[in-house]
Amino acid sequence: METAKGGLFLVMTTLASGVLFYLAMRKRRHARVVERTPTTSATRPVTGNEVEVKGEVVAAEKTFESLVPRRRAVWCHLLVEEVDDAGHDETRRTILDDIHTAEFMVDDRSGKMARVVPARTRGGLTTKESARVGSREQVLARLKKAGVTGFDPKKLSWRETALYVGDSVYVLGRGESVEGPPEADGYRTMQPSQQLVMRGSLDAPLVIAAMTEDDYLDQLRSKAASYLVWAFVVAAVGSIVSLLAALSSD
């Protein structure tokens, strides 16, 4: 009986270790893609290739109010949960999962700016952390505006993931050059300009990170290393428990 339990535990830990190893390799592969993709200037013509741009977020037309005072966002995802920790079990109920995205510009200091059109997808923005920012009064006002009722205001937990105007940003995905606004070319002469546009979709979302490229690479490598360590730990625990179970049954 003990041998059977040990064997089942070994199978479960092997599967878990395999999943963790896959996640580690996936992060490492993505880090290599980021390393190998050359940075594209907003002034350079592009014909549908995968490119990367990096610089500072500049508002295009629309921005959104965030929970951070005096900060406007071009991407804002607010998750509000009602947390009940009565007894030994903690239960969480999502009462608001609100995401807003808008086109924005990336100033790469080349003299022109690239336009980014993100897809409206959850999890499409990578940040250093999702912070509990803002006050309870701000969150209650958001909930009231959204028409959310039937919750205990004292049991709220919230996180805001946002890309703010003025933030450093790294964008990876397919880009193309389109005709932009006319620009001066000599005395009283206006010539059509070219603008780099990166447009995401549900099938091919853009990689958007609210940080520098170096910080993004550090984050990818750190997560890959963490997944790899846990994969080996889980595999080792499964092997040891299985071996002990086999020895105890003899």
C-alpha cells in the first residue's frame, strides 16, 4: 500500500516538475528572442517584420485616470476582490475586473515617435509588480461608478496594473510603416512622412513591458531561474518520498 502511494506521489511530482521545467524553458526562449531582436528606430522603414521599440510613453489622444494621484495611464487594469478570511479558509470573490487600453506613442529620442495599438487583453502588460495603490475611498468610487453592489467595503483587496504616461516602455511585435502627417522638407514644402505602427491583436498580441529592456530581461531570467530551481526541488522531493515508501514496505 505504501509503495502504491509512493508511486502515485512520484507521478504527481514528476508532472509538476515537468510543468515548472517547461515554464522555465519558455521564459529562457523568450529572453533569447528579446536579446536577438534589434532595436528599431521610429525613423526606419519597416515592412511587417517583428521589431522592438523602447523609450518613453507619450499620450496619443486618450488617457485614463489611475489610482495613483496625478498620473494618467494609457493602460489600466484594476482588479478588486472581496476577501473573507473567517475561520481557517480564505475565500476571494472578484467583484470588479476592469481593463482600459488606448493607443500611445513611444518616444525613442530619434526625432519621431512610434505608435502602439495594443489589443485589449488581460495579462498583456508586464510590470515590475502589481501594486495596491490608491485609497479605499477611490476604489469605492470606482465600484459605485461601475454599478457594483452587494459587498462588504471593509473586506476589499485591490491591485492596479498600469502603464503611465512618462514611464519607460519596451514593446516587441510586428510593426509596419504607414503614412504619417506631412512634415516640412525645405522652404514651404510639405512631404508625406512615414510612421512606425505596432498593432496588436488577440491572435498576435504585442509584448509590452512597463520597464526598460534590461529590466525586462532581468525579470525573464529571474523567473526562469526560479522555475528551474523549483522544478529540481519538486523532482527531488518526489524521488525521496517514493524511495522512503519503497523501503518502508520491505
